[in-house]
Amino acid sequence: MRILAGHDVEGNIQYVVISPADAPPATVTTETGLLVTEIEAPEVIAGLDLSDPEDSQQLGKVLQDLQDFRVEVGKAKLVRKKSKAG
């Protein structure tokens, strides 16, 4: 299962997109000022079968619980691709 979270620079989650692990990667666009980060699935939902209606109901409850979390946003670091010929 892949989970993409749309969040602000402080990590506050605005929305979540979930797709099966074997599906092609989801393409997500977002409004200005938000970032999209792939997050690790919490243990509670990692094993859920999205095609099972009972699991889908459980997934909805877990997604509501995600409102109590935020994405840990780190600082990006630039790394040189190649060393300069000098």
C-alpha cells in the first residue's frame, strides 16, 4: 500500500491518497504552498485489503486518526552529481 500525504511546510496533513502497492504510482497535484510526501503506512493499515469492504471501513477510521499526526519535514540537502573538473 502506498500513501501520499499532502501537507504544509510544518507537516500538517491536509489530505491523504492511498493506492495499492501493485498499482502504478499515483500522480498527485496540489495547491500552491502544499507539499506531497510518500509516507510509511502505519502498522494498523499496512495489512488491510482495500478490496475487502470490512477492511475499507476500518481504513476510514484509521484515516480519521491520521489527523492526530503530522509529516516530519526535514531540510533538503543538495549533493553535487559530479565533481568539477579542475
